Amino acid sequence: MKLRRSLRTAAASLLFGCAVRAGDAAPLPKGHVVFAAHFDAADALAAWGGAGRLEAGALAVESAGSGANAVIALPAQALRGHTLLCAARVKAENVSAKPRPWNGIKFMLIIEGPEGKEWPQAEIPVGSFHWRRAAFNARIPADVKTLTLLLGLEAVTGKVWFDDVSIVIAKPPAATAPAPAPGPAFKGHALPRLRGAMISPDIDAAGLQVLGKDWNANLIRWQLIRYIGAGKRAPLEEFDPWLEGELAKLDAALPHCRRCGLLVVLDLHSPPGGKATASGYIGSDDRLFTDRASQDKFVDAWRRMAARYKGCGAIWGFDLANEPVETLVEEGCDDWHALAERAAKAVRAVDPERLLIVEPPDWGGPNGFRDFQPIDVPRVVYSVHMYAPAAFTHQTIHGNEGGRTYPGAIGGTHWDKARLEAVLAPVVEFQRRYNAHIYVGEFSAIRWAPAGSACRWLADVISIFEAQGWDWSYHAFREWDGWSVEHSPDRNDRAPAAAPTDRQQLLMKWFARNEKPAR
């Protein structure tokens, strides 16, 4: 039965919770309701700002073009370090198509901290539909300054209704932090450094020869990646046959990797349950965190791969999931930390020696290390992906404008090496705090960034990696030509350049320092 409570009462209980949290600093327990709004009382919008109105016991927001919304502040300090489950019922009428993927119907938190803002939100379709559930998870940083709930429409026309909005604690912060690992940080290899590139699973022996012999790379990140078309989902029963086909490609390539002195990171880029991204490949999201069967399949897949490659010295490590995204973790499902730990223990039961690689949510970026903690499994390396600022590295793709140069002003911020170091500071702190080894699994800048900007950005980030002692793999070698260092800065020229580009020369300069693994 629907609860009948005014927003004023809900706000009062929320503020009481804030007072308790501030007074004794005790974490709020799982299931604790920190906010609820049912829009039944006449004064239900008294604490809200913006353009919403009451209509038939719901919050209605209507837009004729640029958008409209209703907002309310939440107790940021009380929720520091907690993971929230935000849920609501939503109904829509004639909501127009989204100009960009993040536009449309907004059920969203605005999280503001010292390093800027985050906008976790529910994935909601457009058009017209009757009442349906919308939900998402949000991890609140320990240094959050302000927290705002926003309901409405962005850059679209139409009308939307919200009701039964709730925010509850999905996961309290950890009571204690793990102790640093004893002794030297575990790297899983005896070489001074691993430097290489991510590659396409369709690479041939000649390509491996160029990368490993001619360029002297000593590492590749091998993607188990599946393309099915943007937004599509693959049935779970198709996962095993697909995986077997991809592993057969790797099996055929491993002798060439050994011959060329290339260690392999086995990257499960497309886990069971994921949904295809705008680029068409299945990612680490969606049902991976909302369907227990998909999670069980994920753990079983790694158990089987551990048995298949037990004792295979050519494989440096297992990268458990590429860029995990916990948009929503349903009741009864593991979040990424718990799922990674479960998969790692399944591997350990088969192969106690295999190195494991874990990326933080969401998307494996530097900010994910702020509140992330090591999993309770030994012989683990932690991986970061570096594409900041995305408005520069991904310019002209994924909705980003072009014409941005580095160093320089990008998105209202001056970007230079010092700014890149600040972005990577959470990774450095994680490394220091837990005595962990870091592997940069992906980093890149689009090849047509103006005036040699891509090479300057790459030179700066690599110098940061090297100063910290991190292993790294460039994204990518002989995959999509937008990232290719063998292609010129001319976007329209799809053929490899006649002479080595400045970006290729930069990578080869670093690869020249590599030592090769023992065969």
C-alpha cells in the first residue's frame, strides 16, 4: 500500500537522520530511509525549488523546449561514504528524442565535491509510457560538499510525472580500511616495467611481430569483446559459445606472443549480462548488476578460464571486467567490489598463483579510487583507465565538440601536466595507502586533436605513469584507426602514414627501454 506522508514530514525525518550522523559519526545502516516524497499533501513542494507542480498526487514537470526541473537539497555530510539506492515511479507523455544520450527525463543526483561535479542518474526512455519503476545507485564521496536531487526534463519537450520517490542506504561505508600489504608491492612480474598496447582480438601474427619485435613492446591487453549493435542485449545462453570462440583466437595467438616477447592481459571486455554501448560493444553494466544468473555466469566463466590457462606463463594476469558500471545494483545482487572478490576467489580455488587485475567502478577512471578498497584476495594489481579530460581526448566523438588543444583551456579549466597529476592523485594515494601496484590498462587521445596536441598529452601522461612506476598499455594498436599511432592527424586519411608519426615515435621511445620476459 502506498504510504501517505507529506514531504515536510519526510524532510523532518531526513534532517533528524542528519543530526544523528553528524553527532556520533556512525554510518547509517543498510535500508535506512534518508528521503521519501509521495506528493500527497497540499504543501508537498514547500521544500522544493524549480518548476514542478502538484498534479493528481504526483510531481509534474512540463517542458516546451530547453527543459524544466524540480530540485531539493539533501544532507550531503550525513551521507558521506554511503552508497544510495534511489527509486521512483515515473510516467511520461510525448517526451521528445534526446539530443544527447544524457538528456531526456532526469531522475538524478548532483554531487559536488572539491574536484567538481558528478551526475548519477536513472536510465529512462523517452516517448509516452505509463507508470514504471526507475532506479539507480550513487556512491557519495567522502569529501562531498553538496548533494541535490533533481527531477525533470533536459533539452527535450513533453511532460513527466514522478511519485513515490525514495532514497535509502544500499551500502554503508566500510567500518575499517584494510591494512597495507606487507613487503614490496606485488607486481606479478620481475621486469623493470611492462609497456605495451591494447590490441584487437583479430590481430594477426604479422601485427604481433611489429608490436613485439619491431617496436619492442612487452605487453598486450587482449580484449574478449563482443559487438552486437548499440543498445542491444545478448541472451545469457549465447555467452558460453561466444566466449569459446574468442578464447580459441587467443589460443592460436599465444605461441606468437611467446615468440615476440609479449605478456598478455586477458581482459573480459564483454561480461555476461552487459548491454551494448553506443559504439556497439557489450560493456560491464546492466544485468551484470541486476541479474544474479548473469553474476553466477561471470564467476563461472573466470573459474573455467582459470582452469584453461593454469600454468600458462604467457598470460600476465586476468583483468576481471573492463570498466564496470554500477548504474543500478538490484536487491540480491553483488556490487562490483563483492562480485570481483567472488570471481577472484573462484580463480584462486583453481589457480592460487594467477595474478588478478581489478578496476574500480564506475568506468575504471581515476576518481573511482577515491573510496575504493582492495578486495580480500592476494596477488592483485589494480588498474586505472586515463582519458581526462574526455572533452579533449574524445573530441568530435560521443557528442564532444572539436577544436580543443592541449595544454590549454578545456571546459573552463586550464589543462596541463599539473592538472593531469591532480586527476591521477586518487590513484597515487590508493597506491600509497594500500601498498598496491598500478597498471594503466587504457589511455589515449584522438589522433586528430589539433596542432600536435595528442602527442603532447600522451607525453605528459606517460611521464606521470613512469614517475610512479606504473605498468601501462596504450589504447590501441591496430584496432580503430581513431586511436592509431600509425595514422596521421588527418581524420579523413584512413591509410597508415608513410612515415612514423610523432605519437608512434613517442611510444617506440618508451618501448625501447623494455626488457623481455623469459620464454
